[in-house]
Amino acid sequence: MNMIKAIVMLVTFGMASFALAEGGADRTFARMEAARESSMQAYQLAQEKKAEAPVIAQGQKHAGHESC
């Protein structure tokens, strides 16, 4: 009888640990998704504020080689 109780307790605790692990994954995924969204927003803002480098004209590019 004690052996059956021990097996039932082990099965019960085992199932409870799986249930807790499953719930934790949902919270972890939600945090990961929120972090991804905020980083994408920050990246888009940085790209909008980023100034493009001025383009050098072809004549100024090779100023030292004017006679070549």
C-alpha cells in the first residue's frame, strides 16, 4: 500500500512540474516578444534619425591626380 502511495505522489509531483514548466515558457516567450518589439522600434527610430554621409563629387575625389 505504501508503494502505491509513493508512486501516486511521484506521478502527481511530476505532472505538476511539467505544468509549471509549461506556464513559465509562456511568460518567457511573452517577455522575449516584448523585447523584440521594443528593439525594433528603437532600430527604426535610429534609422530615421541617421543622417546620410555627404557624397563627394567625382572631381574632388581625385584632387591629387588632376594631370593623370
